[in-house]
Amino acid sequence: LELYGTPPSFPENDPKVRAQMEAEIAAKAAEAAAKAKLNVSKKKKGNKTKLVQKSGTGIVRQWTILAKMVPLELIPSFIDPLVWLSYFPPRGVTHLNNFGAGVDWRRSFITTAVNPYYDAFIRWQFETLRKRGKVLFGKRNNVFSIVDGQVCADHDRSEGEGVGPQEYTLIKLKLLEVPDPSTAVQTSLRELLGGDLPVSLVAATLRPETMYGQTNLFVLPTGTYGAYKIELPQPEIFIMSHRAARGLSCQGYTQTFAEIECLLGDIKGTDLLGLPVKAPNSSYERVYTLPLLTISMGKGTGIVTSVPSDAPDDYVALQALKIKPDFAAKYGITPAMVDPFDVIPIIDIPGYGSTSAVFVCEKLKITSFNDKAKLAQAKEETYLKGFTSGVMIVGPHAGTKVSDAKPIIKEEMITDGTACLYFEPESKVMSRTHDECVVAKTDQWYLAYGETNWAQAVKDHVLNAETFNAYDESALTKYEYVIGWLQEWACTRQFGLGTQLPWDTKWVIESLSDSTIYMSYYTIAHILQGRNNLEGDVTKSPHGIDPNLLTNDVFDYIYLKNAPLPTTSISTDLLKKCRGEFRYWYPMDLRVSAKDLIPNHLTMALYNHAAIW
């Protein structure tokens, strides 16, 4: 409203602007669809944003959505989040009644601190989890919105639900010289190189063990990069995309969180082409920066180190420069920068030899990086076989399985200063405030879902046909996958609707973590709140129960076995009634929800029930 006025005048109100916006959206949708066809990951995720899923179009504004449901003069009041809570729930009840739905509305409630009864229940839940060692504190990498200034959990996102942090190893390829500057930017790069700080082009990789096979470095000729000052653990200069620098500034590499100094901006990929660098662990003393037109500036650093022995894309791209000198010359690449650099055998894979990328590309007859489907197949094949069956044949870990050598080599490179860790979301995540999220290393309360005994108990329950029925084989497979994937879940944020963390009230429990055992609250809500009391108005409580009396001891007696009768002014009969209601309805026999909640709510419900009961 501040930007477009009240009522707002959106740019797409102009037919020409709208046509352009729709064309851009269609192009992005086509690109996303093409990528989806090539997706060989086991961890499937939807490509549509929530708004697109609900509306069918990409030009969607909250105002236009609300205008279909709310009188126009009331829409500005929805700036206040509490208005959403007071406006929609009662109307939802009315509409469901009009449908003829049979619902025990006495057990309905709002799940935030607006409702003091539910607020007390969530405080008890987290106190119980903490006593049992399930809630821990420490610096952790989480998907984070810089604009919002806090962790961006699944329900805080407009795009990217279910996406977590991805760890990369950032390889430092030290810039050796800028021999004959032909642009003002290259002259500035030479000046930076002549200073006190080392300058490196940095490439993000998932395969640090393959760095022995580096033959060159790739950049996007039309890409935009910058030279950024890294301050910790020691000062140095990284050349990378602005997007990567923004993320790195949130991971402990700068003195001030989310701030990083750009020493030289607007470096074009063409300014970097042909520059010599030192590739750590490679047998070549120097390798060169070459063009690659398929690099995405929306992933990694926009700089890709090349290992053509084990990466089919790298092999095909390097061969194209060798056999097409006119293409190379177009970007100022001379034969001396490509011809001497032969593929370096580094990993032996049974059935694939010591240069698996070459073997698979020849087998599939891949001759161009336009063979995207074949390249995707080749990449999946070589990466999987290399990790599970490959054996290192170079370096100090020759003879060691790749799966064992990978973490060792990564740590060695970090220790000797030729690499560092970098995290970013596995795929694009947009907050509801339209901020592209990064991964930030921040102080955080988290639920330790990856704890071995806890995870194993849930897994044993899910895989036992006598105790768990997913009603669908694919859903059961997804549960098993999520249990193996779910590790540490940031369960708090620093503002927003929700219950304050009882022992550290500057934190608010986020909206997935406070909704994992509320099924048990259904069993007693009608006693505490009663009918037509979604918000938990104390004056409407059928028994006049003061929510301040709902202490941990009271909830222990209601919900836990062998808990003693608490000392409280709540009548014993009422306490026994609550306890009896819970025991009548529990254990929970059925939970129905959407399949897209298996990666969070449904699996977390199993974890929390296992921890408490």
C-alpha cells in the first residue's frame, strides 16, 4: 500500500506492461518445466509457488486475492496480522456449517498466543521437550531472510517449502596474474592483485575429492561478478556473484552480519576470461578461466571449477573449446589455454574406468552441451557410481573409497586454507515478504530430530505395518526418506505470531513447531474454552478456568502417566475429567492431512508424540 497507494494502482493495470509481465512469467514457467524433466534428485519438490498453485497465474497480489473475499474498505486493516485471526476463522465456521459439515466446534481454537489456553499448552509442550533433551541451542545454518531478520521456516515462505540448507565446499582458485589488461576492470583487478590480500576466484562444489582433476575454470561471459573482502578467519578477496557474497556474509566470514565490502563491482565474465589461476590439488601449476554459456548465476557462486574426468558437463564443454577454435577465439581464448590440458584420471570406477565422464559421454554419444537430457543421465550415473563404488587413484588417499575419502579431503583443504564451507538453499526460497532467502549461521533454538535414538524410534514405528498405515506405498517411502533427511529444525524466530519460548522469551515458537501435538489439545479444548470461543476468551470458559492456573504440573497430570495430582485451585473433578477425556481419545489413531506436509508437519507430529508419550 505504501508503494502503490490505496487502493493500489499496480503496474500490470497497463495492458502493455501486463503482456510483458505475463510473457516473462511464461518463459520462467517453461524453463522450470524443462528443469523439472531433467531433475534426477530423489528429493522431489514442486516448482510452483503457493500463489501460482492457488490462482493459476503468476501475476498475483494479496490485494486482489482479498478483494474476492473482503469489502475493499476493510482490506487496509489486514496490515495487522491479528485482523486475519479475527476475520476469517468465524466465517470459516459459518461456511462449513452451510455445507452441512458435522463438526464438534467446541473443540476448535486458534493456535497462537492470542489464545491463552493454547498458549499455556504449547509452553508445557516445549518445557517437556526441553527436559527430555530434545530442544537444544547453538549456532546453526538455517534458511534465513535478511529482510525479515530471522529464520524463514516453511510456513513463512511463498516459494520453496521443504527446501533446506545445502553444504558446498568453496574452492579458492588463486588469481596468479592479470597479464595484459584490456579493460578498466582488468586494470583494477591487477591493482587489487598487487595489494596485500590474496585474490581468489571461488567455485562452489559438492565434490571436493575430485579437485585433483581440475583442468580449468568456467565463468559465464555475460555474468556479473564482484570482488568482495572476506574478513574472517583471515582477510582475503573472493571474486564471485553478488548473490553468493550476500549469502557468505551471513555465515561468519565478515565482522558485521549480512554486510560485506565490495572492493570492485560490475566485473563481467568477459573480464575474467583467459586469466590464469592456481587450482588447489591439481597437477597443473596453472589453469585458465574459460567460457561456459550454461552456468546459472542463481546457483553457487556463478563460477565453476572443471573436472572433465568425472563431470560429463565439464568434459563436453572443454572438448567444445578444443575442437571449435573459432568459438574459443570469440572469447579471446587461445589454444595454449585449452590444448595442453588433458583429462586427469583421479577415480577408478568398476566398469567405467578411471575417466568415467569420458566413458559415459562416448557410450551415450554426447557431443554437445545442448544434449541436456543425456548429460543429466550421464551426470547421475557417474556421480552415483563414483561415490558408491569409486576408489581414489591419486593423492595421499589413493586406494581409499571415494565415500570415505570425500570428508577427509574436504577437511584437509579447509585446514590448509585452500577451501572453506559455504551454504545456500537447495533451491530458490522466497519469503512472504518477497525476499530471496540465504542460509545464515545464527544462534538458534532447534529440535534435534536427527538424534539417533529419537529418529530410530520413529522409523521403527513407521516401518512396522502393525503400528503404522500410510495408506499409500509412495507416502510410506516419503516418510522413510524424510526421517533420514530431517536433522536439526529451527523451532523459533524473533518476531511474529506464536507462543514465546518459556525460558527465553525473546524467541517465538514458529508455526510448524507449535502445531505437532495439538490433536491432544482437541481432547480437552471444550472443557477449557467451550463453544464459540476460538480465541480463548476467559469470560466464555464454561468452567471459568483461569489460563494462568494451567501450569506444567496441571498438564503433566492430564497428559502423562503416573503424574501426581497437582496443587491447584482447579477442582479435582475437572482435572480428572480432562485426564479421562484425553485417555479416552488417545492414542491417536488417525491423522489426515495433505501429502505435501509429510516433510514437516506429519513427520514432526510422529517425532513429538514419540518424545512426549
